[in-house]
Amino acid sequence: MTTTIQKTMKGLWSLIVGLKVTGKEFCRPWITVHYPRQEVTNLDTFRGHIDLVPVLDDPEKPLCIVCRRCEEVCPSGCIRIEGHVPGEEKEVPVRQLLLVSNISLPHSAAREPICATDKTLRVLDGFSLNYNLCSLCGLCVQSCPVSSLTFSSDVYLAGASRKDFEFDLLQRLIDRAGSTKLKKAA
Amino acid sequence: MTQILQFLMLPLVHLIVALIAILTFIALNGLILVYVERKVAGFIQRRPGPFEVGPHGLLQPLADALKLVGKQLVMPRGADRILFWVAPLLSFAPVAICLLPIPFGPYLLGLNVNLGLLLVLAFSGLNVLALCLAGWGSNNKYALLGAARAVAQSVAYEIPLLLSVLCVAFTCGSLSFVDITASQTRGLLSWNVFSQPLAFLIFFVSALAETNRAPFDLPEAESELTAGFHTEYSGMGFGLFFLAEYSYMIVVSAVASVLFLGGWSGPFFSGHWWMLGKIYALILIMMWFRWTYPRVRFDQLLNICWKWLIPLSLINLLGTALIINLVR
């Protein structure tokens, strides 16, 4: 009998404690971001699609050494890289850019290795990303030996067709460099 | 001028004017309480709540009401046509009568009847019937389950509610709201909540259950029964149930403030402002409860009633009767 009453008293007290908690929260300021009026400032950890990182002194030149590790490690097969060894003639691209018309299924484990193992200097000619297939696993960013890849932070990326999500990352890098130059000039 | 006053003093005219005023009050209250409830929910969860329609979202309930009025009335196949449409009307209609005998101020009173308490209890009981009919008439299993819960819950909680109300009726010796208020006008300490604290607590808990408010909102338990008894209602059918729920909140808060908190009497300035203040304070506490406590399980709900509230209110009633007899 006494234990029942004790239990009940404890339960009733817990009700008051609950009211105290919500009452306190009621009086404190909002913690949500009031979107159209405020925006999130901390986007460091946001994973957008990948972007190329330029070398320090030339914003138009990517850090990429065309080792193709990212292309090989990508489980969705959404990266295509074209490059050539300086002095030699540009390779005629064997693979076409990944377009909507010929989306290939993710490669099986038995595919031939495509990443370069030698230390030949190569120059990047094209870096195409099919963001429709990307699962944002981040393996490409992790596996890049020269940290040439980073996640972009465009939170508001939206498009009306698949074509809007096929990016030429090299072109994007050059465009970004151009826009920063313009800004500096202004 | 005197002729107009005489015309207004006619009982029928008085009644009609009072009913119209009460209906206006209820409709306005519906708008205000929807807004307040959503704001309270927002603040407790530390978000702004409705904000986009009008300044600080003030026009949001108006937009909601317009949407509800504009919607098509749909009835599911196989539903009972008459019962299905009678239910929301039956749920809402008694509210006006329930507010009629409640004195909002010394002179602000719709109908002075000496059995006002009985009138309110009798007509508020009709709401259970409405929920039952809605659940039965919808031809929907969730609605039926909700209706079954509503009936079990309301029948159970009506008993402690009545017993705690009886305590007050014993001490005041009257069933008229006017007399009960009059007996509490001798200062703060004459309020019944100080002489009958247990009865007040039992009344408030039972009132929460009677109005199907959280944590006793089992008849509509959205996580288990989609929406319980009003699953199949859209548009104004749903709107009427919604309005009825908020109106019953007003009714139970008004009855609680008259029975236990001194009605319109209060320190410094007695009058309808005190009454409104008490009503809204109680409603705010109900909302606070809703956003604090999780819904109880059905067996817990009935256990609280049969094992705690009814024995406690019986003991309280017997004690009250004994003391009153000894004093006399």
C-alpha cells in the first residue's frame, strides 16, 4: 500500500517536472532558422556535388593529376575524366561524356582497372560528373591523393531536367575563376 | 428608449440575443484558440509557429477556416447518410446551451436557472453521442474504434467529474452558477479551490478526458487511428468537430472557474475580465499539458479513472458531506 502511494507520488512529481521542462523551453528563443528571413551560415559540412580545387596561384588550373582513382572508386560510375600527357598528342576521347542517352549501369567489380599507376605528368582535358547517379558517398573526395576534389556548398541547387545535373567540372572551375576575376576588377 | 429597453428585457429576446452573442464568442474563440494552440506548440518546440499569413501569422486561422468552408463535403460509400451528417451538428449544437447559464460577469448572463450546473452536465454529455454516431456512421474501422474509445472514456470520466462537482454543490448548497459565484465573492480565500483542492484537481483531470484533450485524446489518437472518429470527415464536417472541441474547452474552463476559482469575482476589480482571464489561463494550462505529456495507453486511462479518481472523489464527497453535517 505504502509503496503504491510512494510510486504514485513519484509519478505525480514527474508530471510537474515535465511541465517545468516544457515551460522553460516555452520561454527560450527559437532554435530553428526562420528560412526566407534567415539563412544557415555554417555550410562547411554540407555535401553538395563535387567540385575541382584549383592550384594556389592559378584559379583556372585544377590540382587534378588525372590519376583516375576517383573515376574507378565511384560506385555509381558517375565520373568521367579525359587527360593527355604533355608533348604527346591529345588522346581522342575513347569514352564519350556520360549523357542521358547512354547512362551506363554501375560497373561490376570485374571491370578493368583504369587508374594510372605510373608517375607520368598528365593534363586534365575534361572532368564530367553525372550528378543524377551520384549517391554522395564521398569516396572520390577521400581517395583523391592531391585533394583536388571538394564538396560544393550550393544548397539551393535545383533543376527541371536530368541535363541540369550533368556538369563539366573543369568548365565550372574556369567559370568560377572568371567570375572572381570580374569581381576583383570591379 | 424605455420601450427599447423593455423590449430587450423580454425573456425570449434576451435569450435570442444571448445565444447570438454566445455563438459569436464561440466562433471568435475558435479562431483565437487555433492560433494560440499552434503558437504554444511552436514555442514549446522552440520554433516560430504560424508566421506567414498576416503579421506574425495572425490571419492563419482565418485562412484555415476559409479553406475548410470552401472544401467539398465528401461522404464515404456505405456510410449512414443521416447519422454521418447529424453527428457534427450534434457535437457542436449543445455548446451554445452549455454556455447559456454561465455568469461571465455580474450582469453578463444568458439565462439564470437554478439548475444551471445540471443543464451544462446534461448537454455536454451529448458530445459523446455525437462522437459515437460519427464513428458508427462513417463505415470505417478506425472511426469505429475511435467511437468505442470515446464512449468508454466519457462514461468512465463522467463519474469523477460529477462527484467532484457535487462536492461544490454540497458546500454551496446550490446548483445555480449565480449562487455558487455569489458564495465566493468574499475575497480570495473564499474560492472553492482552497476548500476543495482535491475536487478541483479531479474535476480538471476529468474535464481534460471529457473534452478529449491530450494526454487523454485517445478517440482521435492520430498515431494509431489516423484521426479516430473524424477520420472520414473533411471540410466543414471536420470543422464543426474542431470548433466543438475548442468550444468544450471554453465550457469546461468556464465551469471550472465558476465552481472553483470564484467566477467573475477577483481582487481589485470584479467583473467579466476576471472571468475571461481565468478561462484563458485554464485553457493555456490545457495546451501546456498537451505539448508536455505523451498520450496514455487505453488501459492506463481507465485505470486512472476507476482505481484513483473515482475512489478519491467518493472519499472527498463523503468527507465533505460529513463536515457539512457536523458544522450544521
